[in-house]
Amino acid sequence: MKSMIKVIVIVSCLCLLAFPLLVYAQRATSSSSGDGRAVASSSGSSGVATATSSSPSSSARSDSGGYSGGSARPSFGSSGSGGGGGYYIPQLRGTSFYSYNTYLQWQDFLFRLQMFYGFWMDNSRFLRNSEPLLTPRLASLAVQRPLIASAQLMKLVDELSSLLTEARSGKAVDKNAIDATAEQIRKLTKQIRSDQALAFVDRRTDVDLAKAGNYDQLGLDAVERLREVALDLDSQLKSLSEQSQTSTVSVDYLSRPSFDSLTKGIDKLTRVIQNSARRL
């Protein structure tokens, strides 16, 4: 009799221990049987969204433009059960954003402007309407750092040109000075090309200027072409900085080489000059 009572007590204890586990397993199963929709979470007050599933795999230069038509105000959908907050996907049809990836790039672009310049703006208008994202104020801020670097680059190009002119005239010139000046030019060029805010602004297709201009055959004469390309870069940056109204991108702007193409061309020309100067 006593052994029977012991068995009953043990079985009862096991049932009590297993009951919470069964309840937990049932809740986990029900919560994982949703529609499997991708979600995103907002991270802090900066407004930068972090995707929790894969977004469209296009590069920073491949998403531009916006949808026309559709709803004038974006809708937001949440996923999961239990009423958890903070997980939303903006429905971007009819807004200024071509894709969810562009929306994330835009958040990163604004974060960089806030980090470097303390700039803040209410960007809800772009989620309500389909309009160009690049206002004159945003364009001016986006090119501010590259424009400073470009001004320094132009001075260095003139210094390099003077050194090469003296070398051609037969004067004794420090080759190390030529090489050091060229390295500073390449450093500034890399700084401009790696600027992420400028990359967001410029969506033009890259062109291989070195191949089209046959740069390898120029030798020391490459310094003349170098100044032309550097001047083109500087003038384009100034144009963006000084524009006074938001407008459709002109055909002239689209036909000119992108900032990435120009900086790569400058880097190539500088290397050609360095190699030629070492043989003086």
C-alpha cells in the first residue's frame, strides 16, 4: 500500500513539473506560425532603421527615383503576435523612396549629416509625397567636406605642375618633393571618393576615364590632363553646393562623369606622373 502511495506521489510531481513546459511549447508554436513577413526595428532617436531580414540587394548608386501614383500616405504593417511594439515595415509606394533599401540609405545619409553638422530635419514629407529627396540645403551639406578637400587638391595640382615645369626646363628638382605632392593628391582623392554622403547624392554611372583617355601613354604630360579633371570635379561640387532650388536633374549633369569616375581618373593620372618623374 505504501509503495502504491509513493508511486502516485512521484507521478503527480512529474505532471506538475511538465505542465509549464507544455504551456511554453504551445505558446512558442503559435507565435512562430505567422505570415513570415520581413520586419524592421527603429534604433534610437536618430531614425536609422535596422533590418531584421534581407532587403533588396542593390548598391548605393543603383536605387533612385520614386513611385508615381499609389497611396499618398505610407501605411505601416507589424508582424508577430502579442501586441509587441516597434517592429514595422513602411509601405513606400507613392512616396519619395523607390525601395526599402533606398529608405535605409536615406536614413543613413541623414544620420551622417547629423553626426558631422548637427543637422536635423523633419523628413515626414518624403513619406507622404513623391518628390526629389535632394533639397538645396541637403545638397550643400552633402558636398561640404568633399569641397574642402577639392580646394586643397587644386592647390596641390598647381604645386605639382610647377615642380614638373622646373624639371623640364633643366632645373634641379627634388624628386621626393614631386612624389610627396603626388601622394597627398591621391590621399585627398581617396577621401572624396569614400565620402558616403556624396555617394548617396551622386547616382550616375561610372565611366573608365583612364581607358577612354589612354592615360598610360601621357607620361609627364599627364599633369595637364590632371588639372582638367580636377577642375571638373571642383566645378561640379561647387554647382551642387550653390544650387538654389530643387529641380529635375539636367541632361548636362547626367552627361558629365560621376564623382567616382573623376576621382579614379585623378588617381590614375597621378600614378602615371609619379612613375614618369622617377625616371627624370
